[in-house]
Amino acid sequence: MLSDMRERVLSESHDEDLRALKTLCTPRDVKVLYTATHLREVQQIPHEKFRLEHLRLLHGLGAAYLTPVTNMLVWNHPEKVWDDFIENESQNIAAGINSSMEAQDLINRKLCGLPVDQTFHDLNSRLRASLRSILEDSLAQMESVSTTEIHKDQIESLKIQISDQLSNLKNLPGLDVPDDQELGPRPFRQLEKIKGIEECPAAHVIGLIEELFRESNPDFHWRNYIDDTPENKIAVCYSLLNWAGYCADDFTSTKKGKDRFNASNNDLAHVQSGARCSLLISQDVAFLKKAEAIYKHLNIGTLPLAPGEAIKHL
């Protein structure tokens, strides 16, 4: 909703709900939070003046930045947060982190049935090369650190850990998917029990999908592959809903100029960070339905609401 709450856009749309919501959120007793996902979406805007409109709106709302990983609230001016975000992006590029993320993104797209020119073997090799670059850069930084005797053992321990990770890279297993394997959600959505999934009550829909998944994959356990954190649980639930076709993002779309796969990942990130809030507000009805199903399944107290509903709640 951030774009639609800008003053210039509000004056054109005459959206009274958003106008009222903006007024309600301006006092300090209502804390508006934004995340790195919002900043990545602002970064995709081609014109600088429109990027600045978003940052000024956040400042006008007295918004706080919810930091990645640490989940700390930062009350710095959004333009300062933005500058730090851009600086961090530059550092990630230099360290090879972005290259690793791009390789993983292409692997995920290919698994979802999107057209990717490289084979899984090529992508696995690219991912290993990116990880090697990151580890070698980290080791070089450790070597250049001047430290006191007090921290010497800690630095040496870190160097040994990084060296071990470099040695283990060659044994890192890659995906080995046959060329004739049908990829993407279509086979899953053709299951008879899945076809009526959108009629299932929000509180029970994920349980039903998990039950069907266990029937086909009785020996598969999520916790063997990902850490048992709230964010990862949300990611699993969101992916199951998408693949089952429950208010699904059009993430297999390749329409010109629209990257729905990236947009779907951003929506997932909003649901994850929304779990730290009292309200998650959106005008996207399908997004709200997925968020409601996830929060109810995981017993998370966040309320996913449309602007009009949020006004009544506030």
C-alpha cells in the first residue's frame, strides 16, 4: 500500500480509506514498520523522485525500520536507512553475496518450471563458485585483521572454520533432476483432493495440504533441511499454498516487464515480517487470505486486514 499512500497518488485516487488510514497512522501511538523488502521494492522504481516520495512518506508516518535477522527497530530517518541499505548492497556485490543469491534464485525458478537456459549442473557449479568467492574474501579479511592477544584465539578459530568450509565445498551436493522431469506446480494441483482447496476454511487449509504432502513423501521432514524458526515455518506454509493453488501468486508467469516470481518472494517476506506486528495491512485480497491461513495455522496473533478493516480496528 505504500505507493498508494503517497500524497500525490492519494489526491488523484480519492481513496478515502487510505486517506483515513494515513491520518490514523501518523500519531506516535501507532507504530508503522517497514523492512528491507519494502526498500528492495522501492529500489525497483526507475525514477529517483518517486523513490524519494516513498522515503518521505515513511518519514511523515514516523515509521521504524525492522532490521533483517536481528529484528531490531531503528528510528533513523528513512533516507539514512536507505543510504545504509544501498551501501550494504554494494558491499554484498563486492563480496560475491549477490552472485550466490542470483544462482540460488535461478535454481528456484527452474524448479518452479520457469524457463532458465542453464542446466542444474551449470547452476550448481555457479553456486559453488560464488560460495567459494565469499569464503575466500572472508578468509582474506580475517588475515588482514590486526588483533590483540585477547582476540587472537577467536580469529584463529574463525580462520579454521572458514578453511574447513572451503575444503567441504567440493562435497556440497547439488540438485540432480532428470531433463524429462516435469517441473512446477501443475502435477501437484492436478491431485483430486487439491482441486477444491480454495473452498477449505483458512484455519484448516495448510493442514490439509501437509497431509497430502506426507502421503506422497512419508520419509520427508522439513526440519532435516531448514532451521525450525518462525520465518522458515511461514516460508514452508506460503510455498505449500502457492503450489497447491490456494489464492496462488502467478509465480510461473513470464509476462514481459513483470517478474511475478520476484513479486511472490517479496509477498512471502512481507508475511514473514508481518508476524512481528499487530496488523498486516494490504489491498491484495489473495495476499490477505494466504496470510490469514498461515497465521491461523501457526497460532500467530497478527491480523491481516484491508485498509477499511484496519481503520475500524484502530
